[in-house]
Amino acid sequence: MADIRLGQSIVASLTNNDLNGAYYSEYDLPGLDSFRQLKITLQSPIGTTTSTTLALIDTATGSVLAQSIQAGAGILTLNETTFPGIAYKVRVTNPNLGEYQLSLTDGGKATSIVSPYTANMLDSNTNSLVGTIGQSGTYFSLASGGTLKLTDIALSPDNQFYGIGPSTTPAATDLLYRIDPSLDRSQQVKLVGEVKDTQGISLSSSIQALGFTADNKLYGLGYAAEGAKFYQIDVNTNVATTLATLPQAFLIGGDLVYDAANQRFLATSLDAMNTSSDALWQIPLTNPATATKIGMTSFTDVYGLTIESGQLFGYTARIAPDATGSTRIKLDLNTGIGRFDREITGIKTFGIGGAATIPGSGNDRLVLNVINLNNAPSNSTIGSKSQGLAEGRTIDLRDYTGQSLKANITTKSDAAYTNNIGFYIVEDSIGTIKLADGSTLKPSDPNYAVEAIKNALTNSLQATQSDTKLAQNIFGGRIYAPVVVAQGTLTDFVSKNPNNGGDGTMIHAYFNYVAANSDRVDHFKLLANNTFGVEDMYGGGDRDFNDLVVTINVKTA
């Protein structure tokens, strides 16, 4: 059996005919447990009339892990994303196949190193559990299948992993571990010891986030009765020194990263006053007690932070109903506001979104994934430029000035009301509209609603609640904001309730800008790039944001 290696392309013909009477060839794929994504491509020759099967096989068991079948000539492709440290081979099968070309390449989205201490643990449908982000956007995550758990891991400047988590005996006492998945199974995880304060008292389920400074010192954020604590942890003696009690508004729930240029840690925190957005905090290393909130991120569950070339990035579950991916966001160091940067595949959640098991007995397994997030495809969705901002549920085409574009609009509804949507032109991020006489209106101004809808009626970007409109004209250089009319059409609104007044029995218009809504409630939610969910009940209803879901796909003409 011949080998085929990553980056190799070979030309061959089938040689064996003892696989259920069919001709086939098999190739060993050595070393593939070191790759997160793999692309196998087979070019069948012209003239092939029977079906060709391309399969990825578990060498030990012979089971088919993935396969692709092509009737006649053509290109077969397998994209495999999970490699749990087993030996693989690829099999080409056809009753009568001539010369073909077989290629093996990296899928280009991510890489993974899986520790020797795995069986078939990795599952591409399972959340990556505890993780940290290292230099150049590399994400390290631990997945596992047992009961002893970690709450966070951190990578030191000298490339050592440290993890922390509660013990079971004595109950909930914090334990510090050193992790080296490159070692033999029995040596991968070393217990440093029970974490104690400077008085020798054990910490109990306290520390939730870890981070290193450039001089190899470990710091942590933890809970205490009097509030969140900021610790320095000695990795040799496992003693945690309390440096500060943080302001009461700080609620642990995110990640910790060191900003060397400003000698401070940056941390994301839950926010009691705004459950739809995490807060970004700064903790000066010289005086941690003076920690202050920089601002709100416009995203929730920001469980990963990294600094690259002075730019702060965060990672969160992708804003979508099924949360099948993650989103990388840029965080403004002065305001905390986050903007979409790119979508990440191959991982669902970042940071402390779960738990990882320490190997020890039974079926406990430790898997370390190393994923290069910067290799993820850039977010190139036209129009999504401003959608990471508060009230940024708009189609922003300012980068396409002078271009004629085409838009496909699709809608679906789960509502009893008759809803209609349109898009109108705004001048800026706060929703200002310009009238024909050159004057302007802001969302809080009288007549804003009726003038915005008149604007929407002049555009082709309109749809009913269950609709598909293809190749609609849309022009670059503008920002298009959505407006939904509940219980009627846009024209009905102009004639029946132009002031947008009355109670929930009236026809109403709901805008992306809360100040324009007569109930002062946000009726829009960003579900994905260029996809908005709408709540159509006056006053907010059940806030499920599925009464109308609209997607607008913009393409260059």
C-alpha cells in the first residue's frame, strides 16, 4: 500500500480487484492526526461511465469515516475536519476506472494537534470546551470526556500550559495543573497543587480565568463573598496572592489578556445592567484596585481575548439561531465597542464555555486542539460592515460608492400578524434621514417614521413576510436601514398611522433605532451577517425575534 502525504498529488490507475469484485486502490495517510482540516480531491477521467467512490477509512477498524460518490467523470472532494489521533487510509473504488489524479491538501481553515491521550473523543459537533488564545490568533482548547474539570487554561510565554479547576475531594477546592500533551499519556498532566492564599487557606471554586504577563507571571480572576478578586498565582508554590477586590459591577464570565504596551490586563465581564452586551474592563497591573469599565462590547459571551499588533480581538459564539460557528470581533480599546471581523469554522464557543477533564481513570480523556484562527476566511459579506455596533442592524455599502449592486431578499415568518419590510436610506450610524429640501430628521424627531417609510417606498428593497425577491437594484455609497410594518403594508402605515402612535391594536412601524419606536422597545436582533430577526408585538411581546426573519444578500453587479 503506497503513501500519500499532505500537499502531494499523484497520478495512478486502479490495480486491485478483490474488494467485492470491484477495482480499488488504497493509500496510507501518515501523520494526519496533526491536521484539523483535510481536503482529498479525485479527478476522474473523461469517459468514465460508472460510479467512483472516494472514501476515508479508519485503518484499524476498516470503518468508513467519510465518502464521496461521483457518477461518471468529474471531481470528487472530501473535506474531513476531525482527526482523533488514529491511522487513516484513503480508498478509491470503481468497477472500471482509468487513470486518475488524487490530491491531498490542507483545508486551509485550521490546524489541530491532538494529544496521544485520545481515543475517538473529538466530535466536530461538540463545543470546544476550555480554551485560551495565544500569539498570532492561535486558539488552544481542551476537550474531554470525564468528570474532573477545568475552568480555564493559559499558555505561558515559555510555552507551558496551566489549568485550574475544582477538585472533588476535598469538595470544590481549586487545583492548579501543568499540562504538556506532547508527553507520554501518563505524564501529560502534573498536579502542581491545591491553590491557597497567603494565609494557607484553600481557595474554593474561586478562580475562573487565567492570564500570563510577558515575564511569565500568572494572574487570575476569581469569585469571593465580597466581590471579584484579582490574584497573582505562583506556579511553583501554587500560592495565590490577592492584589485587589474589583468593583461590584465586575461580574466574571469572560477572559483575561495582558496588554503589555499599557501594563494592564483587559477582561470581559458579564454586565448586570445590560444582559445583551458584555463589558470590557481594564485592570492596571500597578494598581489593580483602580480597575475601570472601558465600555460595552455589543456582544455577549466574549470568552476569548487576544492582542495582535496593538489591536484587541474577541471571540464569541456566532450570532445565529443555531450557534454553529464563532465570530471574531475587533474591540475598540477606547470605547469597548466590538465590530464583526470574521466568522470562524470548526469551533463553537471560546474560553470558559464548558469544562475539560483531567486524565486519571476510567474513560477520562484530554484532547488539545491548536487552531490558527487567522487562517479562517475573512468576513467578506457585502453590507455587514457596521453590524457589530449597537443599533447597527443596517446594510452598510459606503465602501461601494459609485457601484450598482444587486440584492436578493428572502423572508420567513412565524407570526399571526401580516408584516412587511422595507429598507430606507440613512446618512449615518444614528439613523439620520435627509429630506428632499435638504433638512434632516433624527429617529427621535416628529415625522421621522412617516418620512422614513416614504423613503423606503421609493426603493425596490421591500418584501412581504414570506417572500423571495431576486436581483433587486441597490446602490453603493449608502446605508440602508430596515423598517417593519406590523399589521399592514408600508402604504397602509402612511395613510392609517403616520405618527406611529396608539397602542398595540394599531398598525405600527418598528425601526432599527429605538428612539423611532413609539413603545421605545428594540424590535430587531442580528442573527447573522445581513440577517435580522424581528419581534412584531407592540411593547416587545415574547421577544423571540422570529416573527419575521429577513436576509439580504448583496452582490456586485
